[in-house]
Amino acid sequence: MARWPWVMTIVAPLIALTPPARDLFYSAFISSDRWMQDLMQLIYGAGVAIAILLGFIEWGIRVMLIRRRVRLAAVTGEHTTES
């Protein structure tokens, strides 16, 4: 099991390429209405922060699982090749 958060690495770009996400990006950075840009930049930033947070949570869970497997293997005397 790798420590890299593969699920978020795959899901985040797929969500970013959807038409609503592209419209949100347009509204946040290219729109002519200043109030709309401010509002959408806040929403866009929150979405990016949530995606990063979920990636860290996934990474933390993977690290805990790897450590648990290594500890269990040490107790039972099994050999493991995971890093």
C-alpha cells in the first residue's frame, strides 16, 4: 500500500474538468462583475482547501494502516516488504 493519496489525486482533476467547475473558475477569475469575482474566489478557494484537506486525511489514514500492518507483522513474526 502506497502512502500517496491516490483517490484524491484521481478525483480532484476529474471534478475540476466538469462544466460547473469551469464555470466557477470563469466566474472567479474572468467575470466582469467585481462582486461576483470576490464571491466566487471565496467559494473556489474553499473548494481547493477542502480537496487539500481530504488529501491529507487520506494520506494520514494510509500511514496509520501501514504502521499497523508493520506492527502486526512484527508481533506475529511475519516478513513484510512494505516501506
